[in-house]
Amino acid sequence: MRILTVNPGSSSLKVSLLDADGTLLAEDSGAGHEIADVVAGMPAPDAIGIRFVHGGPAYTKPTRIDAKVTEQLHRLSDLAPLHQPASLRALAEIAGVLPDVPAVACFDTAFHATLPDAAATYALPAAWRERFGLRRYGFHGLSFSYAVRRAGELLGGVPGRMVVCHLGSGASLCAVAEGLSVDTTMGFTPLEGLIMGSRAGSIDPGIPLWLIKHGLSPDDVNTALENESGLRGLTGTGDMRRIRELAEERDVNALAALDAYHHRLRACAAAMTASLGGLDALVFTGGVGEHDPSVRMRLAEDLAYLGASIDPDRNATADGDTDITSADTRVRTLVVTAREDLEIAAGVRRALMTP
């Protein structure tokens, strides 16, 4: 079964064609091209898998797409406005060129279906929770699921207590106990948690209410929290590489932004370890997690009291899936290349081959 995987991110688009054993046959970033043109230039697939950030309460596993599923996914768009519409556009465009090929929706929220009630519950009125489905859903689940599986391969078994750090333009952490998600930093929408490229992360919920009361429209506030906050709001750019360059030039805003970024990252990582009752492994993935040695080193130093320690040389030269643990610590630290395409393909096979 050749599977076409489509992964629309908040700042990227990746299209890959994989054969039955996961070998990459073709890929395209989709940048500057219509998705239909990209797909038309590849060999015909037997099935299609599309990443959807939000599955809501109904979709907790990969699901074959039909008209009813498509309608439900449209209704979830306002919960992930940077991602869900992009995935729906991709679905429509691909259906135009491959109308007879079965398509499967693979959900980032599905990995977090194992969250215990204590972690998923918001202390809000029961009527709101029941009417609107208000709860912690969590995101980046496809990345987390692959990272957990790959860490288990590298270490000869999935560690009992693992914190996985998906750090990129969007960013979140996940506490993984015996392979299952038990806590995570994103919540009802992808706005909660860490400071991100353009998203604020966790703030006092009174701030948006105060701004609206004082004249800003809900749409203006939403746009600012999604697109004009985070690192971009602090420095003018959401690109971590550029912020590093500015920091090396002793730019005051860049230095302050990095301090705020790491303060939040340290606090959230410690919270994940508290949910686990300790730490056996720390895993970095995502664009920043894979390519920024300084972020990895600083977090490991922040978590040294839990036993985390990484080898400076291994960390500086890490390329691809790498164990960067120092020789004198029991907590293993890994860098894992994000392969959401492999996780999507695995989900497609399960959805189409399960009776």
C-alpha cells in the first residue's frame, strides 16, 4: 500500500509518498505550489493520510473521511484556526485530483485520549463543559506518538517516565507514562502552554477579557494571540535562529525573550515530571528541538536536579536520531527527527485494514 501523507503545519506544508515498509518514494514541501500540482507530479497512491490538528471529543483514532466526517471537521476549525482550515483545503484539493482514493484523517489530539480526568478537566461550570466540550485535548500527538515509539527502539524499550519536547514554531510538552500520554501543556486549543513562535502560550485569562472590555474586538484579540505574540511579540520575529543571532549581538529584546522562553520551558518541563513522579528520559523533537543545541543544553541544565545531563560534544554535533546523554547520568536524553509522515501512514493502515 503506497500512502500519500499530507501534513499542513502552522508555518509549513509537507507532502510525502511512502511505500509499504515506510520507504520515502517522493516528497515535496509544497512551498510555492498548489497541492494538486504536487500530488499530480508523484506516482499514484493507494491511500491518503491527512494530518488534522483537532479531532474534538468524537475522533480519538485515525478515521476514514466521508461527507459526515468532513462536516464535523469544519465545525472544529475555530478551535485550531492556524491549522484546521489548511487541512480542509488540502483535503478538498487532493479530492479534486484523486477522487477515488480513500482518505484518512489522522488527529494530533488522538494521542492524548489517554489523559486522566484530573489532567483533562478545566474547573469551569458543568453546563459549559457539557455543552461546549471544554477540556484539555492536547496537540502534536502524531509527533509525540512517533517520538515515543522511536525512543523505545533506540533505548531497547519505552522508558516508564518520559518527557517529550516538541519545540518548533508551535511547541508543547507531553508527559508519557509507559508509552501513554498522561499530561501535556497545550489545552482546549493550541494556544496554551509554552511561549511559541507567534502564539502567546499561557497567559492570565483575564487579559483578553480586559482588552475586550476596553475596546478591542474578540477577532483582534484572537489574531494577536495567534499571530502577533510569543517570540514575534517579544522580538519582532518568530524565527529562533534569527533571535539567536540578535542575542549574540547583545540585542536586549532578544536576550529578554530567550530568558522568558526558557523560564516557561523549564517550568512546564518540571510540571510534566511532577505528573510522572520523576524522569527516566527526555526527548527533543521538532525544528527547534532537533536543531538548536543551546535550547537542549539549557533545559538539561535546568533539570539537572532530576538527573538530566547531556554530553556537550554529542549535543553540539547531533544529527538525526541521536543519544546525547552524558556518561554519568541515568536519565537518557535523545534527539529524534520528527517523522509525522510515518505516524500518519501507520494510522492510515490501521484505519483501512481494521474491520
